[in-house]
Amino acid sequence: MIKDLILKNRSYRRFYQDTNISLEELKELIDLARLSSSGTNKQSLKYILSNDYEKNEKVFKQLGWAGYLKDWKGPEEGERPSAYIIMLNDLSISRNYFWDHGIAAQSILLGATEKGLGGCMFGNVNKEKLAEELHIGDNYEIIMVIALGKTKENVVLEELPPSGDIKYWRDENSVHHVPKRALEDIILDI
């Protein structure tokens, strides 16, 4: 069921780095994004795939990992993603990608979840440096990076505490806790 996939589709930040994700598997995930809806059907999103160590390191260095975890600079060697998808907008097609990036990213991550993988979307990217490192031309705008791998992390959803604090956190066992608002708190009866 789709709800089961959604419940398993969390923002994972630690992986079994030595578990390879093939280019074919990455292409299967991109195909899910390709088949998803697109605003005005422009289909301006393009993708760069990475599953080799050297390219992955270039991507890894340009990402901001877990803003609420101030003392954590990201996963250690051995726990880093084994693949990345860099999502771009092709400016020669459109300067407005509407909501396509969210739809495409969700399709990719749900597909990854179905394959027993996990991922994390990154908007906190040094886009200028990443474009330079990967020789991305000016006709493309980096929208986000999706990190992928076999997850090594346990993520638990919890009710929002009485304080209303939405910040995720890790406990002494490195379990990642994510507070969620209650359903009745997000539906307005107007």
C-alpha cells in the first residue's frame, strides 16, 4: 500500500556505503520521475546520476547535512550515500519548473523505498561549487540533490510535543526522532 511506502520514506542520512546502487537502478528511479506529471507538461527537469566513489565525494562535500543537528557534520566514511541524483532545470526549455521537482523527488524516493533503499533530499547545496565540480553548464539550474543508499539508520515518527517543537533529534542510541503534527492540527474547519 502507498501508506506503507510513505511511512518508510523518511529523510535518511546514514547508509551502508558499500552497498552499490547500479546505474540501471538509478535510471529506473528517473523513469518514475519522467512518467510523473509536469506543470504545463514542459518536462524541463534533467538529472545527473552518480554512483562512483570519486563523483560521490564531489557531491558529498557540497551538501549541508541535518541543520537541526548542530554538532553533526554529516555521515562518516562508510556511512555515506552510495549514489546521488542531482536534479536540474533545463533553462532552454523553461525558467519555471513549477512544482515538478517535488513531484519528481517524491516519485524517486517512493521508488527507492520500494527497492529497499532510502534517501534524503537536499536543498542546502553549494550549487555554484557543485556546478563547477561537475562541469554543469549555465543552461542548467541545480534544484536539489537526492542522496540514496541502503539505510543504516532508524527513524521514528512521534507526536509533536506539548512545546510544539518540530526539530528532529537523535537519542543516545543514534535513533533519529521526527515530531509530526497531529492530523486534526493540519485540517482547518473554516
